Amino acid sequence: MRGAENGLASSQRSQCKAGYIDEWFLERAEEGTKRVSGSMNPWTGIVTSPARAGTKGLTRLGAYHTRDSYIIRLPQPLLNNSTQRLSIALEECDLIADYYHCLNAMQDQDILFTARSTYRVYRRFLAVIYQVFGPFSASISFDEDYPPVGCAYNTTVNIEVDATGAYFLALLNVLSLTTESERSEECQRRRVQAAAPFEANAIATGNVTEWLGR
């Protein structure tokens, strides 16, 4: 089974054509998927952390708040009506409240903007981006908002989507500790029993159109 996992990971890595997802990031995400033994999400192909499935606090989506940074790269320049088309699509998918900042950040071939606590719906948003603009690549950083003193989670998602909607996604969690970490019992707990803030480390493939109904 381990050989099959390694073969799949190598195959997936070879699909990473544009080079936005570097080797170090992929290796860390692969290590996380090998350590996790939780259940598989049939929608995303991502394994859910057993710690997240059976505890409270960080495991509840509503209890984990983030400051989010998005970088979306398009292979072609934006059209004059791109903002209007995206606005309509976001309205139809009930995402306008989460992503209205995106509409003011559309420049040339890159879309850079910030949002708050969009980890619940970021996949549906990426599916909308594909629906409106076609193939793209993106990097998303979720930084824990109001973390306990001395430590904070960061989750980074890198994704590439081709013309057919097929995606290659790598997700990596990092626990950042500061010199104040000794002052927080929650930081000590996180150091001893690390758990993904809302998803386990993962490498996944599929088609973004599966996310439109989520």
C-alpha cells in the first residue's frame, strides 16, 4: 500500500506543470497524508484528521477564524466585463458576502485580495473562478485570527486547474511558535497533540465542477 501511495504522489507531482507548487511544499503535504489515518471525504478526496473528527474547539468550523490572502493567476488578460461576470456568478453561488473584496482587486492577469474566514467556502469560490475564467492557478493562505498567546496555525493551499477543470491541490498546515509559547496552555497542547485546524495536510486531484454544489 505504501508503494502505491508513493507511486500516486510521484504521478501527481508530475502533473504540476506551471511550477507554482514547489517540491518542498509537496513533500511536506505528502508527509501529512501518510501520517493521517482518518476518513476520506468523498467530495474532495482529502483525508479528515481523526483528532478533528472527535474533538471540539478547533474542530468546529464556526470556532476557527482566519485572515485569508488570495493570489489567483490567469493565463490570459481579463476582459472588460470580467468584474461584472464574476459578480453575477458570485451572487448566484451565494458567495458575494465572502468575496466582494475580490471584485475590487481584478488587475490584468492576477487577482490579489484578502478576506476573512473563507475556508468553509473557498473550494466553491475556486470552482466559480474556473467557471468564469477557465484555467488558473492560485495560492491561498489562511492565518488563524485571535490565536492563543504564543502560537498560531497557518494553512496554505496551492492549486492548479487546467482547461477541463481538473485540479491538482496541495494543502499544508504549519504551527508557528513564538517566544511566548510557554505562557499558553493551548500552545503546549498543540505542540504535544498537533491537529489540523480545519483540514489535514493533503494532496488531492479531481475536477472543480464537483465543488459547485457544496
